[in-house]
Amino acid sequence: MTLIETQGLLKAFGKLEVLKGIDSRIEAGETVAIVGPSGSGKSTYLRCLNLLERPSGGSLRFHGGEVFPAAADEDALRRRLGMVFQHFNLFPHLTVSDNLTLAPMKVLGLSREEARDRAMALLSRVGLEDKAAAFPAQLSGGQKQRIAIVRAFAMKPEALLFDEPTSALDPEMVGEVLAVMRGLAEEGMTMVVVTHEMRFARDAADRVLFMDSGRIAEEAAPADFFTEPRTPRAREFLARVLDR
């Protein structure tokens, strides 16, 4: 079942064309890795999917219903498409537990007890139940990002969008975050992941979208993309990133 579909998606900032006609489909239950050079439009495409950036043209459909250019309830869409950013965006004045319970109580109408039970179950799942009373400043970068993932998941979204979730982390912290993401992928959570982590894209994704200059230049299964990329630009990109 197609969950998210774009046709001819465009995005410009003034005269700068960032997305130049993106045709894509995200199927329910799959993990899609979006890779490509910096400035290729990856993050802009991701942000357009839940209308954090409003497209300049083309169409966006969710569950078959048009959300752009039709007028959409953006808040309702974002409740169904959770987002995990590079820099965690945790509330610094709230404990981990309060960071996890605030939205489920305010938006989903859960009681404090229900929200707290859900939060503790999720913290246990990522090995951080002992951090419930801690504040974000007391956590490592990897712990903060795992909390950010759990916070998005606590809203029971239909899909999770990840915008380079490990790029702000020290190298030794990357693995613990990717392990959580791999677990979600194995459970069938629909995920769209902008990433520079080629191993994650190769091992955990169902499909790879390679973006270049505002377009999807290549789309393939990871085994095909990483062993026999079709386009010269993809071959050049892989030669650079895999030789680091």
C-alpha cells in the first residue's frame, strides 16, 4: 500500500530551485534511505513530505488523499508522520519523562498515568529507563537522539522521517542510534531516512533513493545500488564516500 506519493514535486527558495520535479512513492512498512551529496535536496524533500516546507509545485498525497496543493491540516499530518531531526530538539527544562509524556497528553489525550507507562516502556526498549528523571543536559548525544526517536514513536505515527539523525553525533555514539533504527525497521515501521551512513542504507533499507541536483537520479534495492550503480554520478558518489 502506498503511504506517501509525490508527483513532480518542486521547491524553490526565491530563484534557487532546490527540488526539480520529484516523483516518488513510499510504501507502508518499508525503509527508504535517501543518500546523495550535500546540497542535493535530500533534507528539503524530507521536510516537504510533512509540509514543514511547503512545496512550490507538484503534488503530495498521503494515503491516497491529496495534501498538496489541496489545503491540508498540517498539524494532523505531522501527528501521523513523526520527524526526528539532527539536533534532538528536546525541551531542556523538562526531564526525559516529561519530554516523552507532554505530546501524548496534550495531543492524543492520554492520562498522565497512561503517558508515563508508555514512556517507561519505550525507555526500557532503548535501554534508558534509568534516565527518566534526567534532564537533556545530563545525557550524551547518543542518548539524546535515542530519546528523540522514542518521543516521535510515542505519538504512534504511521511513518517516521529522519533527517540525518546521526550527523551531530560523535562516531562512537552512532552505533547505538542506528541499532534503535534497525529495530524499528525490523518491526515494519515505515521510515524515510536521509543519511550519510552508507552501512545503514545498505543493511537496513529496502530501497535507496540517490538524489543529485534536486532530482532522484537513481532508485534501486541496496544490493544493486551499492554493487552495480547504473549512473555515472552514483558511481562517482559511492567511490568517494566508500573510500573514506
